[in-house]
Amino acid sequence: MTTVICPYCFDRSSAAKLPYRCLMSPSGVRGGMPCGPERDDVWAGFMGPGVPPAARMRGPVFTPARGVAALRSGLLGGTAGSSVPCPGCGVSTPVRVCRSCHSDLPSDYCDQDSRIIALVGPKASGKSTYVSVLVNELNQRVGQAYGASLAAMGQSTQQRDREMAEDLYERLRLPDATRPAALGFNDPLLYRLSVPRSGRLGNGTRHTTLVFFDAAGEDLAGAEAMDRYTRYLSAADGIVLLVDPLQLGSVRDRLPVHDGPPLPMVETPPQQIAADLAAQLRAHGKGGSRGRVSTPIAVAVTKSDMLKSLLDPHSPLLRNASHPQGTFDEDDRLAVHEEIRSLLTDWDSGALVRQLELDFSRLSLFGLSALGAPPPADAPADVPKSGPQPVRVEDPLLWLLAHRGLLPVRAAGKERVK
């Protein structure tokens, strides 16, 4: 029996038990009348107080007959994306909705395995820019290396991708900040990742749904605010924690005087965010027998382009991973992990690293730059004139996917990383 995890509220349900939403389309039959809209207070309540009254009127939600639901969900030979007839108008609809929050699910969302990735970071750490550049790299350079493809699922993600690509790569503008939870719910970003695989029965393709959830920096100012996102974080298969090095006083003091944009305001310390994150996850059953959180966490130091004066000229942080023969290079990851560990130990006497190693059982450190260069001083909301030239933006996600067995791994040694 297929289990579906809602990418919006993360309720778990059997695919056969999911309700459907009527499309309110004409049947084409003489005398047939389409269904009219109905108030969906379940969906509106989940979305928050910003939903206008008119938007609450949506296609009726219905549960198909038991036999039909089983057949259509593939239990009796059907497919998960099949349509069922609306009992009101008789017109078939493929649109499934979550039984808990009534959010519409993309038509092919129930067809494949899902991996939920929680993206966490303080305000101004560049989360929105990071995701947009990551998607572009997965479709271009990284996708070519792995023979993989990435497709946006659902109208919301597709529209957001188009807008962000236009801003970053055509207008050379940085995206707006993620809105805080107090202003409403932020839609997750849904993608279908397809990678080739080979086996004893021949070659094939493995499809995985990636769900990115982006929390606003304001919602990570303390444990109480972070609690709004605990249900999403606790459902995650992996967490990417972005650490802005410009939030560390020792880094700010060591940077040479430059003509770039002004340094960002100091927000919640990354050590505090990591501690609050671990505390929330433990409170919701993610703590292991030794008190460390079991969810894998990729901790990425961002804006590495600003740190060039502090790095060795041969540092692996200054170049992209090669992804030899479409594999994840474990030795390269270890080299980056140890260098970031050394840098953090030097910058804050190891306080953040100690916090992470005490709180998380599966941890890896990364360094990346989404833009490849700082924004211009005269227009700090702009992308460099050369456009984004990212370095290692894919590393955290690829490690999480390799950890779950979704990518082949190349390693000369057998080192085990915490």
C-alpha cells in the first residue's frame, strides 16, 4: 500500500484514502452542469489569515467510492495518477488533496518516493538565492555529470522557478526575502529528480520527489518561533543549515577593507540556531539513544567568495567538485569537511562545531558560494554583472541523497564521518 506524505502539512496517509477535488468543468453532455465552488475552510485555516474570502471558494472535495479509490490508487492494477469521477457532476478529476489540510497535490506526486529537505538559515543567509541557483545547476552542469534531470512539479513551483530565473539570470537581481510565518504559509518547492540506474535486470530510471521547505530567518530567532516549523523539520529526511560567515565577529574583523556592499546586520548566532533546531527535533522524537538527533544535517558555510583572502590558494573550496563518472566523491567531501572544520575552529574556537557534533549523529560540513562573487557595492541587491558563477552549491544536497542510497558513491578509503 502506497503511503503519501503531504508536502504542505506532512500528514501521512494511504494513497487509497486521499480525497479528490472537483475541477468544476463542463461535462460536455447536453444538460450536464458543472459543480459550483464551495467554501474550503480547512484549506483556508491552514494557509493562514491572509487568505481573502473569495479565495476560500474552491472546487468541492469528495471521497470516491471505496472500490473506486482502491482501483485508482493502483492496488488493483490502476495507476496512482488516475482520475475518478466527481459524484456531483460526473466529470473525472486527477486532483488529489491532503485529507488534513486540503492542499492540492500535483498529479504525479503520489507516483514516486519522496525526500523532504528542510532548508534552514538566519535572515540574509541567502536561502532563496541558494535554492534557485541549485535548481539551475542540477538542470545544467550537475545534471549533465550524473545524467540526471530535475522537473518542477505543480503550478506554484513552476511559476516560482520562472520568476526566480528571470530575476537572477536575466535581470541580475537578487530575490526578495522569504516572508515570515506570521504573514502566511510559504509553499514548499516540489521537484521530480530522475537519475539513471543499472541492475541485474537491466538499466532503468529512478524517480524521486524532492520537497524543499524554506523557513524565513525571522522564524529562527529563538526556540519559540522555530516551534512553528517543527512538524516540517521533524518530517525531513535531511536538513541543510546555511551558516553565513559574515555573522561571525572574528571573520568580519579579518576581512580586508573592500569596496563591496556593506556587511549584513548580525542576526541570531549560528550556534544558537543549531542548538534550538536540535532541541525542537529531540522534543518530537528525533533524538537517538545517545541524545543526538538522528536526522542527517549538512551544514554549509555560504558566501565563500568573500573568504578568498582567508583561504589557501589550493583550497578545495575554490573549485567545484568533479563528480567523476557520475558518482559522489566521498574523498572530496572529506577534504571539504576537514577544511571547514578547521576554519570554524579558528574563527570561533570551535564553538559551532562542538555544538553540532554533540547534537547530531550524522553531520557533514560544506562551503559554497551561490553567486561566485559579492554583489556590487553600488547595488547590493543586484547579482554580479557576470551573472551567478556558483561554487559547490550542489554538495550538501548530493551528500544527503548519497546518504540515502540515491546516488552512487566513489571512495578510496573507508572513513566514517559523524
